[in-house]
Amino acid sequence: MTSKKTALITGVTGQDGALLAELLLSKNYVVHGVKRRSSLINTDRVDHLYHDPHEADVDFFLHYGDLTDSTNLIRIVQEVQPDEIYNLAAQSHVQVSFETPEYTANSDAIGTLRILEAIRILNLGAKTRFYQASTSELYGKVQAVPQSETTPFYPRSPYAAAKLYAYWITVNYREAYGMHASNGILFNHEGPTRAETFVTRKITRAVAAIHLGFQDKLFLGNLDAQRDWGNARDYVDGMWRILQQDEADDYVLATGETHTVREFVERAFAEIGIIIGWKGEGVAERGFDAKTGRCLVEIDARYFRPTEVDLLLGDPTKAFHKLGWKHTTTFPQLVSDMVASDLIVMKQRGRV
Ligand code: NDP
Ligand code: GDR
């Protein structure tokens, strides 16, 4: 009988952390997750995986921790002795990073260093493989399209600048200490459990709420930003594949298609039978129900970012050839699934 592999996931209460925990448990791993203390319980996304630790054969454990606290991270890594660490914890909201740049650097940049140092200090370099949640935001101001592992980076936010440090410190620990440390450069990935302040989920929740009569209209920022949106379930499978390679390396995971925020809005409203027509320009632009003339989308300048990332389009060729990875969900299917899920959730709750 082979013993089970042990994985440690930071950010386990987030969209990706919870989906990855589910995937690894289905692959017979013992999974440890790091959660932050909060005044309200914030484990909704992993509650279905959790069992009382006093029960027999429990494979999922939660530890209190924070990426800003080195001693705590060292203690957790020492206790868990993981075969694989997935560093998914981050202040992950680009716009919020302009408001909280120092905290974002502390958690997203130095937090990554703290975990790599924990592996080094504990002499786990030969045992523990490390995955860093890198991002297409690294490409920032467009240098080339599509973007691949060799495209130059040009970060456009405190979030992206912090993630740039995390990317390179991961590469450096691989080269300096021979660690099995890899970056997944993941393009936007979404799904029904996406946090509600990211644009996709904000749109699909609003569409459901408007359909059910709980909300009048949707306020958005830049409608012309283009993103390569995939399904988060595909992307956590890619993370796992990256850590199963004999050699550590860096990989782009993307769909190879790009769409504007405007297209996402149009598709989402189409799911409830509304065709959106647009009038006006810039902040004065409005989206109307083409049949009734009712205004459903307005621009609110507060959602514009000081510096924007205009166009993301990934080239996942390397991941396809080396990892056998490919996205499975089309853009229309993703939008449709998210609207359908929000309609169900909102009908059950009876409110926004
Ligand atoms: P979420 O925002 O949904 O989850 C982030 C997780 O990190 C949450 O569990 C959060 O805890 C935790 N966290 C935040 N700050 C700290 C901290 N200081 N210490 C410990 N935990 C912390 O992000 P996603 O699941 O969408 O993304 C996962 C990772 O992948 C992030 O690093 C993100 O930057 C990166 N990424 C995401 C992409 C995407 O499209 N989703 C694309 C590319 C990269 P809490 O629940 O308490 O807030
Ligand atoms: P992003 O995702 O910044 O790409 O980062 P987000 O959904 O926040 O923005 C996508 C694009 O939509 C535009 N936009 C709005 N965005 C938000 N949040 N709210 C709005 O009202 C709105 N209106 C227009 C934005 O300007 C932007 O151009 C996500 C995060 O998951 C990161 O952690 C991750 O690294 C990247 O994806 C890849």
C-alpha cells in the first residue's frame, strides 16, 4: 500500500483553494489548508469538505495562519511536512491593491518569500514541491499578443508588482537552492464561487437580481477591457499537473480566446432573454433593454483603475504539450453556468 501524499494549500477559503482542495481529496491526498481568523466564519467554500477532526479517517484539516506571519508559517509547514505546497493566498483584487499597496506587497510578495524560506529553514527542499499562483496581470501594459512564458512583464498595479516579486523569488529559489518551485501564470478564471467583487460574478449576480426584481441596474467601470476568461475547475487541475512534473518550470494556463467586459455583459443578459443596446460614450455610456428601452447598465467612474490592463490573451501551447492540459469550458458556457447558478442561489435566498 502506498502512503497518501500530503498537500498544504494557502488561501484554501478562496475560489481556487476550495476547488483545489476538492480535487486533491478526490485524488486521495491528505489536504491541509491555511485559513485566516475572521469575525464571521469565512469557510463557506470548504464546509462541505470539513469533518470533525475527532472522526476516523479525516483527510482535510484547517490551520489558522496568515501570509504576513513568518513564525506561524514555519510552524504549520513543520507540523504538516507537506509533499506539495500550493501558495494561493493573496490580496487578489487589483483595484483594492491601489488602496492597500503596502499590505498587498506584504502578503503577496513577502508572503511568498516567507513560505519559500520556511521550506529552506526546515530543510524540506528535497521533499516539498512548491506552486506559486502567478498571474497574467504580470503582462500588464501590452508588450505582445498572445502572451506566453517568454513575453516580457510590465506590471500595472501594486498587485501585479507584488506578484512580479513573487514570480521571480520562486524562480530564484529554484535556481539557487534546487527547489522544485514552479509558477503557474494563470489567466482569469471564474465560476459560480468566484468572489462577488470581480467583474464576471458582479455581472452574473446583477443579471440574476435584475431578473428576479431585487435590483434595478448594474454599475460598471471599463467595458472595453479584454480578458481571457476560463473555468476555475480546469485551472486547479493545471496547478496539480504542474507539480507532478519531474522538473519544476513555469507555465501559462489560458484559453487562447479574449472577450471584452461588454461582451460578457451582453451574453449574461441574453441568458435572461434581454438584448442590450448601447448609447453614449465614456462615462456617459448606458446599456438599455433593446425591447423596452429600460436602462440596465450605467458607468460609474469609481470602478476605473489608475492604470488599466487593456488586453490579455494567453498562449497555453507549452501547457498543452508538456502537461497535456487544455481548457474544457467555452466562454458562452462559462457565462451561462454562472448566470444559472446565481439565479438558483438568489431564488433560494429570496434576495441579493
Ligand atoms: P480569492 O480572492 O478567491 O482567494 C484568496 C485567498 O487568499 C482567500 O482564501 C483569502 O482568505 C486568502 N488570503 C488573503 N490574504 C491572506 C493573508 N494575508 N494570509 C493568508 N491568507 C490570505 O482568490 P482566487 O482563489 O481567485 O485566486 C487564488 C490565487 O491565484 C491568488 O493568489 C490570486 O492572486 C491568484 N490568481 C487568481 C486568478 C483568478 O483569475 N482567479 C488568476 C491568476 C492568479 P479570506 O477568505 O480570509 O479572504
Ligand atoms: P482582474 O479581474 O483585474 O482581471 O483580476 P476583475 O474581474 O476585477 O476585472 C476585470 C476587468 O473588468 C474591468 N471592470 C471591472 N472590474 C471590477 N472588479 N468591477 C467593475 O465594476 C468593473 N467594471 C469593469 C476591470 O477594470 C478589468 O479590466 C483578476 C483577479 O482574479 C486577479 O487576482 C488575477 O491575478 C487576474 O484576474 C488574472
